[in-house]
Amino acid sequence: MTKKRPLATVNRREFTKLTGAGVLGAVMSPSLSSLAQAAGKVNPADVIKGKSSQMIIHNAKLGVMETPLKLLRNHDITPKNLMFVRNHFPPAGKQAWMATTDAPHMDNWTVEVAGLVVRPRSITLGELKKMTQVKRTSVMQCAGNGRSYYAVKRKAPGGQWRHGGLANVEWEGVPLKDVLKKLDVGPAASVRYLTANGIDESPAHRGADLIKSYLLEDAALDHAILAWKLNGEPIPAVHGGPLRLIIPGYYGNMNVKFLNRLSFETEQSPSPFQSKAYRFPNMPVEPGKFSIRDYNHGNSTPTYAFKLMSVIFAPLAEDTVKAGHVDIRGVAWNDGTAPITSVTVSTDGGKTWMPAAIKRSASPFAWHHWSVKAKLGKGKHELLVVATDAIGRTQPINGNARWNPKGYEWNGADHVTVTVV
Ligand SMILES: Nc1nc2c(c(=O)[nH]1)N[C@H]1C(S)=C(S)[C@@H](COP(=O)(O)O)O[C@H]1N2
Ligand SMILES: [Mo]
């Protein structure tokens, strides 16, 4: 596990409260950002050059930040200045890379493909660029997205993410299958897992390294790519450049950044990032009765595929809503293995529901927009949304039914209370 580090946690709302600057929604002016620094607070754009100064910082030292929905909702494809960031430790000697959304250009970047194989080999980014390129528009979402909502039951440790550990972006690169076929390393018969590793590891704790293993028979690997482009440009290092493993439909942690090693293994990685962190219990668990120390490969599963989820983008609690016919809209997504067939919305706290129209995106792994018009009178209204997919998967009204020690895979119905004027 990683050692506890001092956190610089301030979000826009707290900042506004602190400085009395009632300018929510406006871009932070230089004078405000220096004010923030004077108050010991941090401007996200100073942590990572090119990021919006309205990002919500969870850990300034590591550049961990979330996107306010007020900004996320303005784009179908999330631009890089608004994309959330989750890093665990800076790649040694590469801290400067991580302080900007400018991308490193490195055609000699090398990935080794090894492990229990007859012919260990490697391939450079330059060589990958000469192969057939494909695009994957897909949701990137932290497994801890929505963690803060578990606090209603019992606060789960870790960054208290709201719904903004979420993005919808276009990745481009070479299918993993094509790379493995081309290299033809000859895995041993006992091999069951593919393991991915990036150049980063904890400088403080030996062995703390974000390493991920996937069953080779996992169909999700059929869509996986070694990506070097994000939204049509080389991937910034903060988002995993020069090369990143992208597995569409899989939680963020499964998408290994700064990829430099793929290995064929008999067992999954012994890294605590595979065996203790980023796991979800196979049975309901209660706070105080189950902790991550209890996790083993039999009673829990790595946070692989996205749980079906939907969020309300508008109206948000901070929006001014006028009485009359109100547009309610948002997005829904899942792991891409079955189409989302219904999105229903309630404006009375769940007593009655109405169907929303779904505008399906071309990629099954992207988020899909939904909308509905509802007549709302003056006063408070509690909005809720629930999606369902073609194989009957849906969302719990109360996400706390799925409480777990690290607060992963929140997929409870989104609630927004709006005051109509
Ligand atoms: N090598 C490496 N890959 C990583 C991480 C990391 O710390 N190191 N963090 C993971 C986690 S937990 C998430 S949520 C995503 C975040 O991707 P982003 O920062 O591009 O949004 O990257 C994943 N891949
Ligand atoms: Mo994550």
C-alpha cells in the first residue's frame, strides 16, 4: 500500500466560501488564484499546466483532480483541460512530464512483452505507429468515482469523489491482439493471465506498484488497444502518455499508464494493487465487519468492468431553474457489452417515473446522452435517474446497498435536489 501523504484538499466551493468570492462557474482570475495560494490553497492550473482552474483538487502533490459536472456536461468528448486525473506516484525522474497537459514525444518508448514465454521481445512506439491504427471512444472512470456518497452509511477512505472522476474521450492506437500476434512471443501452456505495468512505482514503499492482471480469455481484451493518442493528439503523460493500455469498459485503474511491460503469467500479479486495493467483495459486506485485509482471490474480484451507471448533468443543485417545462438531461454508460435500453427519471423522489429519450453514441463504450422534459412547479424537487440495459442490469436506488471498504464501483441512482423559482 502507499504511505499516507499530506493532502491539499480544497474544492471550488470551499475556496469560494474561504475567500468570499461568489463567482462559482466563472474562470478563476489570476488575482483569485494568487489569493488562493496566499491562503495556502492550490490552483489546479498551477499543479498541472493546461488544466482548468475550476478542477476540484483531491491531492495537489500528485495532481489528483476531479471535474465539476458543471463543466463536464458542456462537451460530448471531454477536452483534456477538463479530464480528471488519478496518479498514485510520479514516474521517477519524470515529474516534469506530469506537471503539464503537453505531451511527451518519444518514438523510442519501448514496451517489453515477456514473462513465461519462449521468445521475449519488445516493440517501440515508432514501430507501433506503423501498424494499423484504430479509435475507441470510451468512458474513462475511476473505480472510486462516487465514493463520497458511501459516507451516508460509513465514510470510505480515499479521495471523496463526487461524480466527476469521469470522462468520455477518444483513444487511438494499435489493437493489443495485433501487437501480441506480431510479436509472437510464444506463451507457455500454463499461462492464464496477461499482466500490465507502467514505469511508475512508489518511491516510498518497495513493491507498491500499480500492476494489473487480466485473464487472457477475457473478451474485453479483444477491444483493448495500446493507445498513443487522446482526442486526436499524443497522450499527455498525466493521462498515461507516451503509451497507455486502454481496455474500453474497464475502470480507470485497469488502464495502465506509461505502459512499458506486458507479461504472460500463470497467476495474477502479487502486487497489492491487484490483490488488496481495487477489489470489490463478492458478497454484501458491512462496515466494521469486513476490511480490505480480508480480501483474497476467492471472496473478491478486481474492479474490472464498469457497473451500469447514469448521472444527471442538468439541472444541478446550483442551477437556477424556472418553473414550467424543464429539460432534465444527463448521460448513462456501462461496460459496453449490452445496449442501455431504458433511462427513467423521477422528479418526486422516486414515487413516479417517466422514460427519458436515449441518444445512443456510435461506440458502445462511450457515454450515451438521455433527456426528458418535465413540468415542475415552484419549490423543491428531488430528481432521480435509473438506467437499465438489455441484459437486465440496473442501478440500486440506494447505492449504499453496495457499500464496500474502499468505496469502489458506486452505481446508486443519482439524486439531485433542485429549487425551482
Ligand atoms: N501506471 C499507472 N497507471 C494508472 C494509474 C497509476 O497511478 N499509474 N492510476 C489508475 C487509476 S486508479 C485511474 S482512475 C486512471 C486515471 O486515468 P487519468 O488520470 O488519465 O484520468 O489511471 C489508472 N492507470
Ligand atoms: Mo482510479
